[in-house]
Amino acid sequence: MSLILLKNLFWFRRSTPLSSKANRKPSGSIVPPTDNVIARPLSFEKKAEDSGISTSNVDLEAQGSRDDISSTSAELPKVTDQASPYSFSQIRSFVRRKCIAVKTFRPTARMISDAIIGLSDGMTVPFALTAGLSSFGDTRIVQLGGVAELIAGMISMGVGGALGAKAESDGYKARLADTVKLVVESSAEAIAIVHEVLRPFGFDLSQRDTIAENLMQSSDRMVDYLMRFHYQEKQPDPSRPITCGITIGLGYAVGGLIPLIPYFCVKRDQVLLALYISIGIMVVTLFSFGFFKTILLAEQDRDKGTRKAIAGGLEMVAVGGGAAAVAVGVVHGINVSMAD
């Protein structure tokens, strides 16, 4: 297909006119693509009539039916020049408009929440572990222990997120089955629930009865109403367990890799230098993470939002630093007691 398109584009730029000889097929066909990325020829009816050529003899090169030709040619500019009906810029514009469909990826709020969970755990637990292992004075121990914990934590967090999302989906299915059973077997109870939902909104009894009767005319409509407005449950995405597990796992891996990097950049006996560098990097990273996380999730005015974001950044530094300090103290104490 690509070769045919290139051939016809080059033929088009040469502007080869149709021959006036009868029963002669055109040397090529212009094949502009459409929405379905199926190349179709331009319409040759006018030129074929002037030269006595039957339009049925035009070689379509297996590109589509006659019904598609008129719709395609209608979108292109009208033929004004017999020798060169369309310019190359017009063809290029048509290709860009019809062939290139750029799909932008936009993460959902749930994906952002999962990424925050993974990053927050990843930047806290491995940092505390590497700080504690640095008490042994050997970067090799910190490297091996940190990588082992990073892999285990990534798998554990990812699997845990996937199982949690699957449990959420199973809970929705169970609730949906109970709601269907309620509507089918106990319509009076379903109508009572409708009245209960509508009463706080100021509907009188007759209005509530009318709405309930209209809903009961379709079981699917009643089930959908109860799920959305009474139980307030939304059908989860079928791919939610996979995306949740991958997002949390990758977030944990990215967050946990940051405090490990300095230990791979120094000599084996320079563990304290790596620890100080790791602490500096993690203070900045934890504060930035807490700051921007609060800005994204909070909805206050600018002054209160800034103060709350600073407090969120300091909170993340305090949590991560406290965990690291406890880990260093415990490991150092165990090491000293075992040495004695």
C-alpha cells in the first residue's frame, strides 16, 4: 500500500494528463488516504467523459468501491487545471488531516493517586533501609540490601495494588447482583429506596411516585439509578487491576532508586559520604514531593495553598527523616551489641 501511495504521489507531481485515446487506462491513480487509512483514487469522471473513456475501465488498484470515491473527492479541492489538478501541498495537507491521528495519553485521578502511593512508600522505606545499612561501613552491603528491598517492595506493592483493585471490582459485581435481585423480586422495596433518595431534594409524594413509576418501567434503568444514586458506586474499569499494580510498582521503584544512586557513585569505603549525599538528595526530593502533592490535591486560595504546601513538604521530610533516623539507630545498636 505504501509503495502504491508513493508511486501515485510522484506521478501526481509529474502532472501527467490523461490520454485522449479510447480504451486507454490512466497511467496511475491518485490515492489519497481516508479516515480508515484506506487509500482511494480520485474521481476521473470528467476527464473520462471528455476523452471517451468509460469510468468502469479506470484502474482503482483494489483501493475501494465506487461509493467511496465521491465522498473522498468531495473533500479535496475542485479540479481547476487539467494538467495539474492538485498541488503537492494540498495532497500533503490532506494526508496530515486524514491519516495522522495523534492520541494523547492523559492519566486519570486514580492513576495519579496510585503513583503518589508508590512514590511516597518508595522514597521512605528504601531511604530508611539504606541509611540503616550504612552503619556497617560498606557500600556493597548497602547496594545489595537496597536493590533486594527495592525489587521485593516493587513486586509486593504492585501485587497488593492489583489485588485491591480486583477486590473493588468484585465488590461492585456483588452489589450489582444484589441490586438486580432486589429490583426483580422486591419492587416495593426498590420504590421505597427511590423515595428515600429523592426526599431530601424537596420532591413531594406525587412527584416521587411519578419518578419511581417511570424508573420501574425498565429494570435496567432502575438498577442503574440505585447503583448511582443510592449505593453511589461506579463501574470500575476492567483494566483497573493491571494499571493499578503497574503504576504503584513503578512509582515505588522510581522513588526507591533515588536514595540508592549515591552508593553506586562512591568507593566502597566511602559509605558516610554516600549517606550524606543521599540525605541531601532525599531532603530536597521529599520536600518537593510533599509540596507539589499538596498543591495538586488541595483546593484553597493562593496564600493558604502555599502555606499548606510548605507544611506538606516539611511533613514528608519529617516522616522520611524520622524513619531513616530510627533505622540507623536500631541497626547501629544491633551492630554494637553483636560486636560486644
